[in-house]
Amino acid sequence: MYMISERQMTLFLTVVAPLMFLLAALIVATNIWVIMMAILWMGVGLIILYIPREEE
């Protein structure tokens, strides 16, 4: 059985999941707030990934 590492799960939750959510929001007619929240989710996730590297 293949186990997902912590780094792979973090990348999935910060990049892949919001992009899939954005794609689904663009295919299905949805509100602009849903698209804005997905972009915000991705931005905050990428900032969270970047901050620990800057402190070292």
C-alpha cells in the first residue's frame, strides 16, 4: 500500500485541490465568490509553504 508523505499531502491541499475546485467552478455556472475563495485558498496555502523557508 502506498502512503502519501506529509509534503505530498501539503502540496495537494495547497495547489492541486484548489485548482481542481477552480476547474469545477469554471465548468459549472457558479458565483464569483466561489472562484475568489479558491484563489484565496491557494494564495494562503502558498504563503504558508513559503514562510517556514524564509525563517531558516
